Amino acid sequence: MAIPSPANAATARPLLIRCDAHGITTLTLNRPQQFNALSGALLRELQTALDDIEANDSVRVVVLAGSGDAFCAGHDLKEMRAHRDREYIHDLFTRCSRIMLTIMRLPQPVIARVHGIATAAGCQLVAACDLAIAASDARFATSGINYGLFCATPSVPLTRNVPRKQAFEMLFTGDFSDAATALARGLVNRVVPREQLDSGIAALAHSILGKPASVVAAGKRLFYAQIEMELTQAYRLASQAITDNLLGDDAAEGIDAFLQKRTRRWSET
């Protein structure tokens, strides 16, 4: 029986690991020796998984994680240097941007599970996720400027998470921020000791699982639609959304259960 060579074993390693359990789907970037750098192949697999999740009613929460010692070190610089033609590079960043937009479009909330470093497009992934929990050892940077490459695409979600001057500092210095600073700036929701990262993720995910799926999906859709609107338009859209919500079955059940002091029985769980 032939024993696989190290090269063959590396080739056989899945670039993305998917785990589905009790309504929670965990997608783990799996290039640990490259600090989970986003190669073209990994981007394809991640997009395919997200597209499948979008149409899967059994998935209620998505967790995005990284294997090994890091969350994600951004794009694969070696791969990009090996392909210097404009069409390849533009396609790579277009596909990466599509992933970020898909995360926003998913009806399910997406939680980033961050440990180690999250740099450049890795920091972009954290900012693009709806929620993020970081281990206390996590560090964040939009470090492209240090290599003559302004983090243009990472700047899009970063500037929608972090106050303007803090975002500008991150983008134009490339300096690392620790987890506590990321929390203070609004890039992550919570910081926990490394050994409590999984339990922190589970607690947040299960809090969402206890809410009606249709209301969560509609709420996420409204959240991102109104945040880019002028104030009057935002209120107009929100008024329509809450009217539809209030007249639906889940709101009727939730209000009746509260008034009757009984356990809620959602139409979807």
C-alpha cells in the first residue's frame, strides 16, 4: 500500500471545513501553514458554501473560523505575485468582494470566531461578519500599506464598523490593534480568554437560535438596507418592515405569550 507523500497529503487537505450541528454551521478556513491566506481556490470554496447556506433553511447561524494559529492573514501574496495580469487580479478582488456581500445578504447571522491575527482581507472578513467574538490574544491590522498596497477593499466594511479617524489610522499606518482596542473601536462584540472562545461563540449563537428565523432574516435585511439610506427613507422602510412584522404570526405569538405569561412557541425554530 502506497503511503501518501507530504505533498500529496497537503493537496488532499480540504481548504474549507464545514460542520453542521443543531442549526449552526461552522466554516473553518483550513490553510494553517499559510495562516489561512485567501487563495483563489479557497475563495471559490467559501463562495460555494455560502451560496448553499443561503438557500438552506436548516441553517440558523453561521460561524466563520480559522484553523491553526490564526484567523486569516488576508490574500495569498505569493499567488498574487505569480499572476501579474490585470484580469486575474481584478477577478480575484471581485470574487472576494462578492463573498463579503454574500455574508451581508445571508438571512442567517454570521459570527466571526477570531484568534491570532486577522490582517488585510482577514480583518475585512471580521468587519464583514454581522458579529465577532475575539480571543484576548487576537490582533487586527489593515497592513497592506506597509507593503505598498493600500487596503482598498478591506476599507469598505472597516469604515462601516469603526469610527472614521480610527479607521483612517488603521488603514494608513498598518499598525496592529490588540483585541481590547478592537472592542473599543467596535470591530468586535466581545473579547474572551482563548480557552473560552468556543463557549462564547456557542452562547451568542444559541441566543439567536432562540429567536424566530423569519424575524431574524427580515431584521438582518432591514438592518443593512436602512443603514445606507438617508434618515427619512430609512424610517419609511423601517415603518413598513415593522408593520409587516407586527401583523405576522411570530409577533402575534410573542406578544400573546408575554401577555399570558407563558412560553413562546415560534412557528419556525
